[in-house]
Amino acid sequence: MIGRLRGELIQKLPNLALVECGGVGYAAAISLSTYGLLAEPGAEVILHTELLVRENELSLLGFATAQERELYRLLVKVDGVGPKLALAALGALPLEDLVLAIRTRDVKALTRIPGVGKKTAEKLCFELSEKMGGISGLSGLGGSGAAGDPWESDLRSALTNLGFKEEMVLPVVAELRDEKPPLAEAIRRSLKALQR
């Protein structure tokens, strides 16, 4: 199992990275998201990898971050989502937006991903919306606030304790994130928005 590559980036294409490690060149399929985060050829890079073993083929997938790889692993568990479609999803939306779309069951946003129809989008939401909060390092994604941000976690906690479902709470909290009013005011404004 190849879990990580560290070496010189020899070639970088929107769908492929060639990394030389100890004299061996590894070609890894990548998402557009990873492509955008890679340095220029000649620089040292680290790719978190996933090795796909098929009957007559070995394929290596590369991810700029461990969180992206973890999200990929969740996506391919959904029936009808293969490696190609999962990479397309990771490249079509920033990770935060993809997680938020799934957690808030935003089918419309997910159907903008090439190859994802309404049925697949609904399946992604149904099977993954509850699992998104458990992605290590992604606890701050999907509108749930940066790790260690007490304002957002307090507001979310207050609203969920009042009986609102998290998928309803997340977009409301996201709207107030930039402004960050005092907690009492944030709760009052959130309740108004949630009762519309």
C-alpha cells in the first residue's frame, strides 16, 4: 500500500501529477483542487495517496491534503460514485462548499458537478450528510466554524439545543459568520431566520 509520496514534482497536469521519489516516477491521478494547490515542477511536494487495485490494473490517486483523501474515501462508498466521479466532485467545488452542500442536502449545488445528476446528488446527501462532521480536520468545514471558534460552536450548540436540526442551523450560522454579532443577538437573529 502506498499511502504518501514525498519527492520532486516532475510534471503537473490538471488530472495528473508525476512525482519522483528515490529515482522512481509515480504518476498519480489528481483532482483540480489538488492541481491548484501543487507547486510548480521542480519543487518538492507531498501527496497523500490512495492505491486502487483492480483485476488487471494498479492506479494511484494523489491528494494535496489528508482531508481531501478522507472525503474521497467517503464519496466512493456511495453506490454509483466511482473514483473518476469522486475526483470530479473534489475538483468542481472547494472542499468546504462540497461538505456544506452535502450536510445541508443542497441537491442543486451538487448537480453542478459534472456527471452528478439529481438521483446521485440525493444519494450523496442521504448517505453522507450525517458522516460529514466526523471527518478529521474538516470539523471546521461545511459552515460548522473553524476548529476552536467558540462563537460559532456556542451559537450552533444553542440552536441545536433549542431543537433545530443541524442542517437547518448551518446556513443560518454561515450568514452571520463574517459579522459575528454578540451571541445573544446572534441567537435572536438566527431564531428569526429559522422561523421564516
